[in-house]
Amino acid sequence: MTVQVDDELWSAVSDPSRRRVLDLLVANGAVSASWLAGHVPFSRQAVSKHLVVLEAAGLVSKRKQGKEVLYEIRADRLDEATRAMADLAAAWDRRLRAIKRLAEAAHAGAKKHRPRAEEKGADDGER
């Protein structure tokens, strides 16, 4: 995936309304924008705009059947998107583990250099 494709993908799936449209397409197969509009809490016009974004990201395709245009999931692209998201999650997990190790090491180093409470009290009593 290229950076531009990634940006289009992340932008497309970042919107909860578009994710709802994707969910409906996954669950119901090829359906029209009118059918989708009947199953979401936003207008047919909004559905059409979301479908344009999803199509540009390569997540849906359309085909004409009679007088209707049907939209359906592009399974190959959805699989690619799923792999990309898993790869991104794994990269962030590695980064967070590295940050945790650094924080733990810094905390352990700080504990070694701090005087313990009883040593501090013993020093105060000698004076």
C-alpha cells in the first residue's frame, strides 16, 4: 500500500457512518443506496457521499443491475485493509513495549540513585 492509498483507506474507515455502511454491505451483500438509506439514520444523499468515499478507497464497487446501481464490498481490498490495520497495530504494540521498557529502566535507575529512608534518617541522627 502506498501512503496516499493508506490515507484514503484510513480516512474512509475513520467515519462511524461509513463503517456502518460497510457493516451493512458485509452482512447483506450487493444492495442499492436506497436500500442502505432505509437502514441507517442519515439521508440517501449522505449515503451516496459515503459510498463515493468508500469506492475511492477501493472498499466498495458498484455495478448496474437494470435501473438500479448496486454496491458491494470488495473482499480483496477489505482483506488488504484488515492486514494493514493488523500490521499497524503490531507496530504500535512494539513501540509501546519499547517505551514501557525505557520507562521501567528509568524508574529502576532512579530508585538505585535515591537514598533509602532509613539511611537518610541514620545520617540525620549522627549530626
